[in-house]
Amino acid sequence: MEPRRVPQNNPKIRQVGFTFNSQTQNPHSQPPLSTTISGGAVENNTSTLSPVMIPPPPFLDTSTSLPVPVPAAAAIPAARRVYDDSHSYLAASSPESTQPDLSEDWLRSSSGKYSLAFDMSGVNSPVADEQSTEGAEITVANHEKGANVSEVQVSHEDKKLSSKPSKDKLSKAERRALQEAQRAAKSNKKAAASGVAAHVTGKPTEASKQPPQKKNVPLRTSSVPVSETKGGNQPSEKDKKKDIPHPRMQYDDKSRVEKAKKRSVVKQTEVRNRVELFRHLPQYEYGNQIHDLESKIFNHDSVHPAVYKVGLQYLSGDISGSNARCIAMLCAFKEAIEDYHTPADKIITRDLTARLNSYVSFLSECRPLSISMGNAIRYLKTRITKLPSSLSESETKTAISSDINRFIHEKIVVADNVIVQQAATKVRDGDVLLTYGCSSVVEMVLVYAHEHGKKFRVVIVDSRPKFEGQGLLRRLVAKGLSCTYTHINAVSYVMHEVTRVFLGAASIFSNGIVYSRIGTACVAMVAHSFRVPVLVCCEAYKFHERVLLDSICANELGDPDVIAKVPGRKDVNYLSNWMNKENLQLLHLLYDATPSDYISLIVTDYGMIPPTSVPVIVREYGKEHLF
Amino acid sequence: MWYRSPSFILDNQEQEKFLLRQQLDQQNDDVLNPPPPPSMSEISIQNPNPNISAYYQTRAAHHAVVTSDWLAQAQAAVSGGVTGEDTVEKVEEDDRVVEKGESVIEEFNSWRKQPDLAEAVAAIRALASVIRSSKATTMMELEIELKKASDSLKSWDATSISLTAACDLFMRYVTRTSALEYEDFNSARSRLMERAEKFGEISYKARRIISMLSQDFIFDGCTILVHGFSRVVLEVLKTAAQNKKSFRVFCTEGRPDRTGLRFSNEMAKLDVPVKLLIDSAVAYSMDEVDMVFVGADGVVESGGIINMMGTYQIALVAHSLNKPVYVAAESYKFARLYPLDQKDMAPALRPIDFGVPVPSKVEIEKSARDYTPPQYLTLLFTDLGVLTPSVVSDELIQLYL
């Protein structure tokens, strides 16, 4: 057993390995044996074991949530309702929304191309409008109009409301903007409430959604000052500690979670029965906060509406896939920066970094950041701090947005083209290619090879609960490729006829481990045992210098409800009231780690490399994209 | 930096795309009259004999291996058939249209005549002579000329991995000097010359360096299994014999061109105890063997090697009996290739003499080389040092990107 360490005292120490942190409110740390899954139920409240402290990119420290006491009975129907809604989001926001028949599918909105991500660069885009009108809420366009009209008149009760959070940290202009936003939101909420009241007779679920929303309002106002002060003095600290990576937030660390949830914008409820081994990862009840957040889109002075919208899309699952998420985030940042005005007493680069930090922490509250996003944020921050202070505000802003464009273009779009062309050389006539899930790059490879006259067959392996492969299947079949669709249960059966396996990746770590959609490791292992070459297509900006050994330390937990229920099968819902069972924990992991032994080849924008050469790319080019 | 890195790959792909488009156009033009597949037609322009890899022809010529197939071809050529010399001339006529190409290949061929000089070194010297005799007046012109010359060399024999790799490496090594842009043309050119000579020198000395490096691995009383005739391995063993190490050599026969026979001759000249095995006796005698020593036609990015047919199975047997497999290869054989399996590379064909007539219905596997994946190799002895297979990719990334 290692000596106990108090992480708050010396945050600069890079903690790797199994460390125990003794906490003030809980001095009895558990022996490591207690991490077994079966023992989990007993120690729900006394968990002090923080497994591995991994130094992540330095922006992760301000994230978590506040468990809002929501009556379980009210939460479940609300969650269900929102899930139904998110289906219609999919229909409205997916790029193929012109084709009405696609809406029933489990389509990923980022259909391999980035059309969506580029479309939604404007808050006023039709996509955004459609989304916010959904469910008797505010339309963004209306909202802004309202704000413009009320520019001059600031009523007294509004001042009372808004002066509390803003305090002396805000300049006059900013305070005014805040007041307008809040005023408009308030009036809109009233309108919405009356709309809901009218609806109640028709839709009883609507009413059950109301109480948590109201409860959140006072909480939010009290939490704002914390985030404001934090934002104000952060950059100087950040700069100092830049080269020392912060330990990633461990969610079984009670005091930190308490601290973090004070400044969180998204009110997330922690799931009650959690698997012991994965306590260090955040897990929330899904679905009940989307409407709530949606109604408050302009209440947040700290989060720009474009960023806010992207956050909600992450939350609802409308945008998934690390490329799509990264592009969406960068576009939102670009927009936020365009609308940005430097407060009178601030330096633009410093203040902008603080802003970005608050956006990032908001986004990571919606969904934990992906490695791709982390790298993009790191790039952006370095670019901002490197800007000469002699530039004027508009020059700075154009410089930053051109940097963002460059990143998207070079690191993602062009990189994908290079990858596609190289990977296609590995496709021969008569091949049978297997792919798992829905990777945008792999889709492009397949389409490219098909367009260049290669004769091959595709096996798409898919899995519950997202069925992302069906979207891919639909698009490939529409293009005329001959496809076989199967579920992961049958992978060992189909593998014997397969000649190549193409996989996508969320990230690749320095030891060659591929971090990707859950199930990828299984497919790669089966392929390896059948001696089928496994090709991983991954842009180099997703590489990370960290080392990962298993899929426990760094992972993401999904909604446990989804794996407990089978949609469309009422008769197999044996677990419908699982929440009440103390001795049941559901584990819905979203990612897994594929060992490098199973991977024959990684196709990146720097060429085709073996997994052992990932650290070379990170070493030679990791620094380069920061400058 | 970023733009430049994948340029080589992009160039290649552009070319491929162009070819593909051409092919498609052709197909559109005459659907009734489909042309031969592009790879074959390509080779038939450049390669004297479409069915036989030029690389193996040179090797056979150097080693004075005369097979009956070879004789038959020679006779056919003499009696006026359209093979051998005729096509070579045709090639050169074709190249004359491309101006520079011809002189490079002539130069290359003259260098190549020396049996001790590796093909790649000959190519490097030929390219250096292009710079020397160039009448270009700007850096850009010179670079284009050099690129053309190396392209014509590469296309002269697409099956030789070391030739292609050496041309690519030469281009990278010689033209990649940031100082070039700031100097006037003459000094830049002399700098290029300097680098070219230096590169030629390094390549020439590579064998010597490798033989020095590998001495530590040969211990007294060991038994070494050798496959094929590799000039590097010969140099290594020669040096070991000169250093008064006592060791034993097993030579595989090396069918069909019997390279093992030749190697055993060389060993006998050095008074090293040598035993000749037929190729199928490798597993039988592996328990006596302490290490396997092979050369390589090419070292690929995964760290695996492409070498004479039979290397893969020897490596498999050695791996399963836990014997180390050492590869001796010069760094100019490092190629930016990444074969995933045996069939994932351009096949190099060669004639096989079975001694008896083979019925026409029987198909013959004519491929001359196979791919050994990196997990079966222990170490690579190169002029860059003794490397593990995974370092090859690191070196390649640093050389090319």
C-alpha cells in the first residue's frame, strides 16, 4: 500500500498508479479489495478509493454536477419523454432531413460527412430554430428580437435579479446584456408556462416535467458568482501550471465533487446504484435535464448560445462521433469568439482563455470531453496565448477564427482525404471488408474504394443499443455496395470469410492502444485469432501522449436505462423497476481499449504506421500543431 | 511542415489516379477491345521480360546461375524472338523520348556491371552523375530533372524494392536541405553534389559497418543457418572467420536458383565448416541451429522483411523453436511499403526449372519472394545500428516525413 496522499495539498504531483487519498470527512480509506463489483452496493456512500490518477489535458479540472433531488417517480416518465423527443431531434437536425423516411432510423446526425457540423455554425440556422421551437419553448429568433427591443429599458425587478450574480466583475455593457437576456428569458418562460398550462389537459407528462425546472432557477443564480470568480483569475494560474497535467477529476472523490458541483451549469442527477469499479467516472440520470436546459438558453451569461446549443446536442446524443463533436465544438467557439467583445479592463487573450475555460467546463458537464476535443482545445488555447498583444480586438478575433478554420481543414478534412486514399490502396478486388459500428472515415474509405472501381463486399457488424451501423448500412446500400449486416454476436461466424477489418478510433494512446466504441476490442480480437489484418483509420490529431492500460481508468458511462430496456419489446422489460433494487448495478460502458497486438496497421495522415510508431508521431508532430 | 509531409504519398496517389483515369477512359473508348491490365502493360514497357522480374535477372547474371529456362530464353533471343535484348533496346528508345531517362539508365547499368556493387548503390551513383552532368540553371529545374531520372530508374525495374527505396531515399536525403533556398545556384548545386557523394559513400560502406556490428552476436562454437545468397551475410561471416571465430554454417539449397550452393562454396573457400541442406530439411535441423541469419530484399515499414522465398517458413520454424532470427540489411533497403499479408505486394516472378517437363495444366507458383512479419524477427543489423523491428518505422518516419 502506498503512503496516503492528500491531492489538494500538492496538486502538482503527477499521480500514476493506485493511490489512496485520505479525505477530511472520511479518514477510513478502504483496502483495494473492496473494488470488486459485487461489494459495490454496501459502500455506496463511503467510497474513497480513487483508482488511477491520470494526468489529462489541463482543462478538465472544472467539471461536475449537482445532484438535484428529483423524485424518482417523476424523473422516469420525464426521461422517457425526452428520449422520445430526441428521436425527433434526430429527424430535424440530421442532414438528410429532406428525406422524410429516414426519421425512424437510429441515424447518427453526423452521417460520415460533416455537413451538419458546418451547417450549425449559426444559432439562427433553421436547424436551431426547429429544435428550440420543439415542445412549446422559445424560438431563438424571437428571443434575439426581444433582446434588441428591450435594449434601453431595464426594469427594476430585473436589476435586482441580475445584479446579484454579476457583481463588480462585469463591465456595464456586459451587465446590460445579461439583464436583457434574463428579462427576455423570463418573459418567455412565462409564455412557455402558460403554453404548458394550456397543454396540460392533453399531455400529462408535460406537467411532471415542471417541478424540477422551477427548482433549478434559484440554484442557478446562487451558483453563478462562483463560476464568475473562477473564470476571472483562472488564466494566470493556468499558465503557471500549464506543463503539469492535472489529475483527471475522480468522481468518487467526495469533496471535489461537492466543490465542482457548486459551479456547474448543468444540473445532473447521479445514478444511485453504480458499479463499484467505475465509481471514478461520472454517471448521471439521463434525459431529464434537456428541456430544463433548453428553456434557459439565454439565461447564461457565462455560456454563449452557440456553445450552449452544442452542449445540448452532446447531451441528447444528437452529435456523436469524435470528429463530429470536435468540429461542432470548434464551430461554436468560432461563433462565440465572433460575438465576443473585450470588457474595458481586460486583456483580450486572457479574458478569452477564461471564457473558453468556462465553455469547456460547460461542455464537459454535458458529456465528458473526447480526446479529439481535448487536443483541439489545447491547440486553440496555445494559439490564443501565442497571439501578440499588439493586435487589435478585431484582428485577434479574425486570427483566432482563421486558426480554427485551419485546424478543421488541415487536421480533419485534409487528413481524412489522405487517410482515405491510403487505406483504399489496401483494398483489393474480391476482398471482404468488415467494419464495426459507424466510423466516418471508414465509411469514406469504403465509398472511395467503391467509386474507384474496386470490387469488394462489406460486412457491417453492429451492436445494441445505438445501432449506429444501420445508418452506415443504409448509406452504403444506397451507393450500391454489396453489404452484409450482422450483430456482434455473430462476429466469430462471419470472420472466417473476411479478408480485412477496418475500424475507426476515438483515440490512440502512446502504447498503441486504440480507444474506440465499445465492442471494437472484441471484433479486433476475433479478427486477430482468425489472422485477419486489422486496419485502424485515425487522424493524427486524435493521438494522445498518455498511456492507457485498460478500459477502466478512462472511460465513459452511458445511460444504464438503455441497456436495461429493449425498445419495442414490452414483454422483456424485466428490469423496469431496477432503480429500487439495491443489489443490482447496470454497467453501460461507451468505450473500450484494444491492445496493440490485435492491430496490424494504423492509417493516419502521416502514412501507414505500425501501432508501435504512435509515440514517434506524437513526439515528432504533437508539438508541431501547437505552434 | 504539415503540408509537405504526405506529399510523396500524394504524388504517388496522383499518379495512380491518373493511370486509373486513363485506364477508365480507354475502357470507355473500346469496350469491345479491352486493353491488358495496367500493371502488365506498364511492366512490358519497362521490363525486358514481362514474366521475369528484372531484379532476379540481374541477380542471376551476377551469380552466373544458368538455368535451362534462362538458356532457352537466350536462345530464343538469338534466334530473333521478341524477348531479351530486343525489348531492352525498345525500352531505351522509349526512354530517349523522355530525354534524361536514357542516360541515367545507361549510367546505372554501367555501375551495375560490377558484381560487388549493390543495385541500390549503383542507382545512387547514377543519380549523383545526373546532378554532375546536369545543364540546369535553377534549383527547380535541377530538382525536376532529378525527379525524372529517379522516376525512370524506378520504373525500369518496379520489382526491385531496394532500387525504389534507394531512389526515394536519395531524393529525400539530397534535396532536403533548408540551406538550399538561400544560396546561389552554383553553391547549392555543389552542396547537392556533396550530399550525393556522401550518400553514395555511406551506402557503399554500409556492408562493412553491418559486419562490424554483428560480430558481437556470433559466438564461438555456434551454428548459423543461412538462407539464400546475401552479400551482407557473406561479409558478416567473412569478417567473423577473419576474426578467428569458430562457427559452423548450415546453408539451405535455395531452389530454384541454387543460391545456397554458391554460398556454401564461398564458405568452403573461407575454411568454415559448412553443411548443405535441402530447403525442406530446415525444421529437421533447426534444433542444432543457434541462430538464423538472412539478408533482405527490402525492409518494410512494419519492421518485417521481404526476402527470397522460404525466409518466412524458416522464420516460423525458428520462432517456434525459440531460435533468434537476425536480418542483415543496409538502410537503403528501408521502403515505405506496408504489406499486410503475403499477397499484398507486387509479385516478382522468376523462372523455375523442375528438371522434367511440367504438364501445361499444372500451375506453377513463380513468385520469388515472401514477406516475413516483424514478430518472427529478433533483430535487424543495419548501418544505422542494431535495431528491433519496431524501430524501422521510426527511422522511416524520420527519413520521409
